[in-house]
Amino acid sequence: MGKATKSTKKFVSSGKLKKTIETRKKQQQIRKKFQNRRGAKSGSKPAVPEVEDDSEDEQDVAQSSKRSSKKGLSVDDILSAAFMDDSDDEPEQEEEVDEDEEGSEDGNFEDSASFGSVDDLEEEGQNHLLELSKLAEKDPEFYKYLQENDNELLKFDPNNDQAMDDDALLEDEDVEMTTQQSPTLTIEILRKWQKAILEKRSLRALRKLLVAFRSAAHMNEDGQTLAWSIDNSSVYNKLMSTALRYTPIVLEHHIPYKKLPEGKFKPPTQTDKFKTLQKMILSYFHNVIHVLSQLTDNEMLQLAVTESAKITPYIISNRKAVKLYLKKCLELWSSANDSIRIASFVAIRKLAAVNDQSIIDHVLKGTYLTLVRSSKSTTAYTLPSINLMKNSASEIFCLDQAISYQHAFGYIRQLAIHLRNSMKVKSKEAYKQVYNWQFIHSLDFWSIVLARASDREVEVETGAPSELKPLIYPLVQVSLGAIKLISNGRSYPFHLHVIRSLLHLTRHTQVYIPIAPYILPILTSTLSSSSRPKSSTLKTLDFDTQIRTPQQYLKTYVYVGGLVEEVTYLLAEWLSTKAVHGSIAFPEIVVPILVALRKTMKTVKSHSSSKEAASIKTLVERIEDSVRWTEQKRKEVKLSPNMISAVESWETELKKKVDESPLGKYAKVQLKAREKQRKLMQKAREGESEILEQD
């Protein structure tokens, strides 16, 4: 041994020599294990390991540390994963690469030599285990040597060994490496990986692709030493799209999962192949979650969300990954554009489709709370997004109604508690617990959920009532109680919101809800005022985006006209529902309503315009026409009060013809006119010009 160099002395004095020597011994033993396994597969006898001398190790380590300052790790060093053992503790050292591990610059290995050939690995492990069992008879001295120096090799388990190999190769931790420059990723390298994946479903090519994907995910972060450098935006985009699109394809080929009806699935079984690839999948999935927070391009973000949802069956057993992914999807679902919102909802729905109650509980709770937080402020620009969230979230709550019942009951009860506290205290602050956008959207959301779950037509088809149907009564009581809490003129927009929710509920469930006593007072109090409405230059008030009437609108002609138009439409819509118009007692139900409307028409003062009186008169005429239409239907049959089953059968037939009644046709025309007006308003908000054609 020659004279020690200055760098060697410095390295020895650092106190890391002993640990470095132990690390190198372990790595050499691992390499020889793999060499022995390769030799066993080819029919050759395993070589007896030579005992290393500490002095030689000192010299080798010194030379290795000296080389590490001049040469960086290649992609093959990363893929061999030898550097990952104790790399966090020893950032200054770099391991040598075996000659049989070295390859071309693009890392173009054959699949048969990689851990990705799971079938070959399984055969290798069984052959190696068989040889170890015969070693005590063939070579007792070598067997004794292994017992003293490498007892772990004698306890070899092919399944655990595969998992260990995969863990070492794909540990998803930040590894510090003393490299000057990482190899540059090119389109040609990506194409080679793509070809191997498409033609052979190569797991080794997938592994290389995912190592490069991690480099792209953490590319611009400080303190990260990456396996690949990417200096071209086209290469970056190609790498991201390739990894996102091809990973689900390869995994479904090697470890397929069972798809069940209604979008549900059964996760893949815990096979040896799945256990081997599980660490790689989790590493990739965490990188995808990280990427979702970094991407700014909407198309790439949508692709990432869409393709990552296909990986959920493989990570469903890891609760930490599920929670992180759900949190990120809920964030995108509540804040991104519509296309990304829909993609995020599909991912959330796939999480809710698993047969695991704890995961479903997390999904339901997170979905509802995210919706409530997002609906705190409502404007003409945010209302479409909130409606999209309510409609999509209602689908998730209808997937498993037994579990959803517990959540729905608790949240509706919470709304009832807020209402009770406001009725007891009767203060301005207490009223704010009810008169806010979150309370309104919560009532509307549960109306949508119950309307979807307890739809009458669906129940007739399935022949079984919904498990959520018992919640209709408490929800209606809370809604009607909220209307009665404050009855002054400024609270009318709040009342209209609640009435719309109840109308949606009764339209789908065909449950009779007495809404007329809460609609008529708005109409009568507005038109029977002793003072004449004031003229104003204010723009028309949008009742969809108002929860309280602004002070300047009160007693103005523009407000009175808009309110009368809105109330008459809601009253006509309620009367035309199957629960009301489809009843055999419809002519008797509308008697007090007609009396109130005629009385209101007589007390209306003479205004500059008779538009309000004309709209009420038209509604009265349509109601009277529908009464005659129903009475004509009743004359055709002879029914008595004790013939309940016959009455129900008659009502079932009548409900099919409700849309053909005068009131049903009137409500349809009004609905079309309102939809046209809403579209014009939407185009005006978006700055689009509307060309009006004149006849």
C-alpha cells in the first residue's frame, strides 16, 4: 500500500470510514446474491464469496470518494438503486456500478434482465430456494460459512426478496447525491420506452419512465438531486403525458382489477406480483399528487386528474395516499374550471365506489364540507359553479344510501339546530345563522339529494322505496320554519330560494308539500300596498343571486314587477306538479288560492301599467281551465271515498296527462321564456353580442 493521499486522510478523519466499509460490504453481498441467482438460473454453481480485507476497503473507498468528485451518476446508477442504502447519511459517497449493470446512455436494458419480469423473478426465486435447501448436503463447508457470515441468505424468501428489490429501487425519498450533472432526457429515449411499453407492456421500461417522471415532478425544487435533467418544454410535456397515459395501461395488463356494475370495482388481490409493484405504484401516485399542485396548464392538469383516477384501485389500501388525493381532488373540484371540476368529480366518485365504509365516510364528509365552504359567497359568476357542485355531489350521496343516511341525518339536524337557536334568541346575530348563503345552499343541496334518491319514477321501476325517503319530512319542516322566521319585505328573496328547493323536491318525489300558504302572502302584501310603487332607473333585480332585497329597491316599480312575475310563475309551477294537479281533489285544493288571487286583483290600485294585474288574471284563467279539465276527467268514472285503490289507480293515469292540461301548458311556456331570458343574461355577462332578428 502506498502513501495515503490528502483526500484519503481527510475522509478517514471525518469518522465515516467504518460505516462506509460496512455499507460497501452489504452492497457487495447483495450484488453477489443476484449474481448467484443468475448463475443458478443458467445452471452454473454459485461462487464462494471472498473475505474482504479492511485495508483494501479503505483504499477502495478513498479512490471511490475521489472519483465521486469528478463523475456524476448515470441513469443506470439510479436504476440499479445501489446508492440508496444509507444515502441520506452519506451524501458524499458514490457507489461503483457493476459491469453487467452498465448500459447505453439511454438506459436501454432488456426486459429479461430487470425486476419487471415478474414471472422470471418468481421462477428465479423458487430455483434459488431449491438450491439453498440442497446446499447443506452438497457443500457442508460453504453452508457453514453462510451460516456464520450471511444467515439472511439461507432464510431467503422469494416474495420478500422481490419486495426488497423493488423497495430499494423505488424508495420515494429525497436522496442527496454528489453529482455535477444529470443525463439529459431526449425524445429518442422516451420513444424507446414507449415502444417497449406498447409492444411488451415492459415493467422495466415503465420503471425508467417513472424515475424520469419523478425528476419532472420535482424539477424546479431546491435541494433535489434528480436522475434526469429536462431542458426542453416539449420533452417535459411528452414525458408527463406518456407517464400519465401509459402507467394505467401497463398496470392493468399485469395486475388487472375486477370492474363491477354502477362504476364500482374490486381492488386487485394481494398477489406476489402486486406486492412487488406496490411500492412503485405508491411512489408514482405521490408524485402525481405533487404534480397536481404544480401544473398550471389546464389541459395537462385535466389529463393528470383523469389518468390518476385509473390508479385508485391499486392504492386504495393506503389510507394516507387516499386522503391526500381526495383533498387535492376536492380542492380542484371547488376552484378549477368546469372541465377540470368534472374530471375531479369522476376521480372522487371512483374513490366513493370502493366497498370500504371508512373511505366512503371521508368522501361524503369532505364533499359536503367543501360544498358548504365554497358557497359562502354567491354571485352571478359563481352560481353556475355552485350548482354544478351541488348536482355532482348529490350523485355521490346516492351511491350508498345506507351510509349516506347517517351523514344526511346529521347535517339536516344541524340545520334544524341553527333554526331553533335563531327562533329562541331572536336577535340580529342569531338570524344570521339562518339568513346566509350557506344555509340556503345546504337546504337546496339536500333537496336535490332526496329528489334524486326518492324519485317516484325510479321507485316504481325498482319496486323498493329509497332509504333516504324518511328524511323528506324533517327537511321540509326546517325549510318552512326558515321561511316563517322573518316575514318582512326584504326577506322575500330568501323565501323564494327555499320555495324553489321545495318545488324541486315535490316535482321529483311527488310528495305533497303545502307551498301555497307561503307563496300567496308575498303576492298579496306586495300588490295590496296603499302606496303606489315608485318609478326608478334601477336595473332588474336578479332574485337568483340575492338573498335580501337592497333598501333602494323597496316599493319601486321595477322590484314589484319582478317580484309579481317570479311569484306567479312559482305558483303556476307548484299547481302543475303531479302531486297537486294529479290529485283527484285538485278542484277543491285551488279554491282558497283562487279566492285570494281574485281578492288581490280587486285591491290592486290603478298603476301606470297593468302588467302585474294581467299576469295574475292570466294565471287565474289557466287555473279555472284546469279545474274544468279535471272535473271532466272525474265525470268519466264513478268513485267513492272508500275505494282507495281505485282512486290511486285513477290518479296514476291522470298524472301521466298533467302536462297536457291548460295549467301544464302554461307552465311550460313560462319556463321556456325564463330559460331564454337567462341565456341572454348569461351572454351579456360574458360580453357576447346578441343579434336580435326583427320580424
